[in-house]
Amino acid sequence: MTQIEKVLIANRGEIAVRAVRTANSLGIKTVVVYSRDDQDSLHVRLADNAVYLGSGSVLETYLNTGKLMEACEQTGADSFYPGYGFLSENPDFARLVTKEGYNFIGPSADVIELMGNKVSSRKEAKKAGIPIVPGSEGAIDDVSKAIDICERIGYPVIVKAAFGGGGMGMVIVNSKDDLEQAVHSAQEQAKAAFGRSEVFVEKYLINPKHIEIQFFGDKQGNVVHLGERECSIQRRHQKLLEEAPSPVVSPVRRAYLGNLVADFAKGAGYVNAGTAEFLFKDGQFYFNEVNARIQVEMGVTEFVTGYDLVVEQFKVASGEPLSFNQKQVDIRGHSIEIRITAEDPLHDFRPSPGQVTSLIMPGGTGLRLDTHLYQGYTVPSRYDSMVGKLIAWDLTRSLCRHRLLTALDEFKISGFPTNMRFHRFLLEDDSFVSGTYHTGTIEERGLLEKVKDEFYAQAVALLAYSQQSSQSTLPKPPSDNWKVQGRRESTGWSV
Amino acid sequence: MEETENPITYEVLLNGERLEITVHPDGSCQVNESVYKPEIETNVHGVEVKVGEFVFKIQDVSGRISIDYNEVNFAYGPVLPQLKRSMRQKDQRKVITAPIPGLISEVPIEPNSVVEENELLVILEAMKMRNEIRAPSKSMVQQIHVRPGDQVDLDQIMVVLIPVSEGE
């Protein structure tokens, strides 16, 4: 056993807040780090200690391993909590932390390395009997070999970075003529984004579903799966909504796939939280990759299983066994999470950071809001646009959907546009209600056009109201931009 | 909506978005290609405006306007046709400003060159996303105010274009 007494949380935003909360509940002291842009962030206020990382890019702050190790030493922290993103899947960092005698709360460096390489993880998955997407099964060094493979599996194909994620370094190819160019372009992108240029090629499935299995391993060698999550609603390969269970996965299928994944992870000596991502098309599952870390969407799994996954991360890292075995895991009811982002759906989800001028939060039974927002907080433009996760639980999917819609109506963030209008249309769309939605649903169902339509209708409603209102107290338009004075004189118009 | 003999076009500013709404004599309102017919109903709960499939609750508390309990910034004024035309003629330049604060990563254009409609002008990185800023029409690049590596604020001027009409 390696008792954790003080943890350094090397992250920001809602996950840093979450980690501080969980550590506090376990009686563990917390140290957080923050950049200049984050000096007013909530995680800084909640933690026992906060270490300033300076200004500049993420490379100089949250990804600066030297500064993080120094912060650890300075504050006497004994372990690192990486969260998701940043250094969470960096094997070199995990190795450094361990070498320096600190506890890394996540899988071992070797496991991160194996899983982080999409080529090696696919090979291992295939060996374990997990179905994978047909493709090159290895990095492409020779374009002519790639051409042969693509002839065999058929176009379209996708060229992907072997190291990486989040949609960077991916190119879709529709014909042989474009392949060579795409391979070079993906290699360049991969090199620029992840420092390694290896790419591989696989069949591109059109509009699949995205379904993933959560699993957990401990140092005693137990690996347990916690069922699936469906995360098909995505924009630019970033997830926007997740639910558990998936409306298309039966209990038999869940047990079958879940056990395959658990055995695969066990074979790899996997300790701590992990997720195996699958694409689902025409009734078939295809392994995509393993995320060797905690996921943003863990909340829906926590709701349907009743377990606190961050608590389990701490327990497992300190050498204790998991709190549950496979038989005890019971999927109860249904949970849906929506990611609230500072993005404007009226302008194709353009980032829209700003200051929170007023905030009304929803609440009640079966509802959870994980956020780092507070009134007066300014969302910095340098980091991810996610400002919170609104998660609902209920006995059935239909009840859960209604609970989430009610919460969404209550939830008010003023000061900058968010994607909440979009989420309402999504939750009310037939494809979501029926559960048939997929990764191309946002475009296929014209959901952004519906957001625009509602906005225009609101503008019309306000115009109609203010014209009718005899004693209107509407604010005057700003006269500098609008040259209101001149017009008012010439038309007799007044507000 | 007020009965009018001729259509009147209003400039509407809603939460920072500028729209033109044309009100027709029958009370229907046109925004871009969409036509809406608002119906106002006042009841004990306040004012409800029905617009197509939508019903909005509007509240007006000493000048603070809310729609479905979300406070909005709203202002409007009529657009005079002659004024509109003269304004457009006076300044033909098209100023491209930063739609979001962020970091300039690429500026693949040269001063005094001609860019086609939709050609890439600037890549602006914010919130881990690459935002492509493109030319609204075929234009001559008159001024470039940003370089790769620059941090820009919201609405900061990045590029100034002079539209080139196809006939010239």
C-alpha cells in the first residue's frame, strides 16, 4: 500500500474541480497548478495549495513537466492526478513521475505507451479476439503498399496519426488518386501536432455510431468492465452528448463485448481507468482505440453504476483493490450528459469565450452539474471551450431525456453564447428520441439550421412586441454605430 | 404587427447579432429567406408571441427585456433605402476583424494581391480550434495587420480588402 496524503492535480477547469472534490472527500490534501489566464479559476480557490505556472502557451504551463515536478517537490505532494487531456496519456511523463518516486494516478507508462500507439493497441486487440476496422494494421512507410491495402478494403478510407487524437492528423480519402497526397498531409499534421509522423490507414465507415466500454483494473490483477457509453453526437471529432446505456446495445451484447475488453486489458496488465472505443455500423462493432485515462463523460457511468470513478482511481493507485467485482456491477436506469461549451451554434460552433454576467444553475433529484463557472468568471480563450457538463439520471431513457430538458430550460448562462440552444433541439430531435442517431446526425438533421430559425423567430417576436408596446421602455440603439439621431429626425421613429 | 402600406426594413440588434427584418403590409416578417408571421397575445402571465411553431414569453422590466426568461440585448431601427445605398458607396473597403480573441497561426496572403471569393485569409486559433477566416468576395488585399504568432483581441482589424467586381 502506498498511502496518498497529498495530490498534485495537473489540470484545470471542471476536471480539476472534480478531482479536488473527490480528494477532499477522501481526506487527501490537494495542490493545484494554474496559469496566468487561470488565476481566477475555481480550482485555485477550492484547493489547499495552488502553484503558479506563469504565463504563456500550454507548453510553458500545464505541459511543462519541469515546473510540475518542481511544484510537487515544493509542496510535498506525493502523487500526480493527470485528469484528461494535457499530460494524461504521455508515457514519458508517467515514467518520469514514477522514477522520481511519486505515485502516478493512472495506468503505468508501459501500458499508456502500448495503448497510446493506435497501431500496437489494434494489434493487441485483434490478438484478444476484438473485432477491428480493416486497414493497414501498421504504420505506412510505403505509399504503394497503402494503395494495395486500400484496393482490398475499398474506398473511402481514412489516414490517421498513430500517435494522437481529437481529430488532428486525420484525412479522409475517396479515391486512389488522392491517397499519396493525403498520406503526406496526415504525416505533416501528425508531426506538427504530436511530434511523431507515423500514420496508418483503415476503412472509413460512413456515419457510424460511437460506442465505448469503460473498464477498470487494480494492482491485484482484477479488471472489471462498467458497461458502455454511446458518444455518437460529435462535431469536429469532439463529443457533445453521451449516454449510458446505449439505446442499441442489449445486455447480452454488453456482457459479451465488455468481457472481451476486460480480458484484453487484463492481458495487458492494465491498472486504473480506461476506455475502449468502438465504431458501430450495421450491427457490427469495430475496435477503434483505447483511451488510457479517465474520460470527460465518466459521469453517465457513475450515475448508472453508482460508483465514483475518481475515488476508484485514487484507491487503485494506492494499492487497494476495486470496490466492486464484475458480478456487483449493475446497470441501473439511464443517464445522459451534455457538454456545455462556450461556442456559438449560430455561427457553426464558433468559440465564444467571455465573462459570466449572470448564472442560474439547475438542480434536483437525478441531476448533476460539473462546472468551474461562477458569476463574474471570465472564460479564457486559450483553453478548451467546455465550461460544464450537465448530467441527468432517471429510471428510463425517456424520463431521463425529459429531466435533462427541464434542467436545460432552468440553466441560464449570460455573458456569452453557449451551445445550450443546440442541445435542446438535439434532445427533441426524432433521431435522438428513437436512438438511431449517429456521428453524422448534426448535419443530416439540420440541427444548426433549426437553431438559426429559432433565433430569427425570436428577433421577429421582439420586433413585433416592441412595435406594439405603446409605452415601450426598450433601450435605445447605440447611436455611434446606428446614426439613430439622423434617422429619428427624418422618420419620426422612436424607441 | 402594425399595418403598413409598404414593406419597411428594420435593422435589428439581438445579443450582438445584426439582422435585417423586412415587415410586409400583411404583418409577415422576412429574415433572409425565411418568412415569419408573429401573433402577440397578452395574458395574465405577460406577453406571449407566437411565431410559427415557436411561442416566446417576453418580459419587459424597466427596460430589461427577457425572452423565455433569458435577458437579451435588443435594439432596432428602420433602414432607409437611400441612406443604405449612400453608406455603401462611401466606403467600399471591407474590414476583416477577429470574430474571437485568439492566436494568428497562418496568414497565407500578400499585400496588393487579389483573392478569390472564399479564399483563405487568416487562420486564427482559439480554444484548440483552427478557425479559417475567408474572403467574403473577390477582392484586392489592401492592408494586412497581423502576422503569425500575433495574439488578437475580439474585433481587432486583421485584413482590409477592396472588393473587385467581376466586370472590372
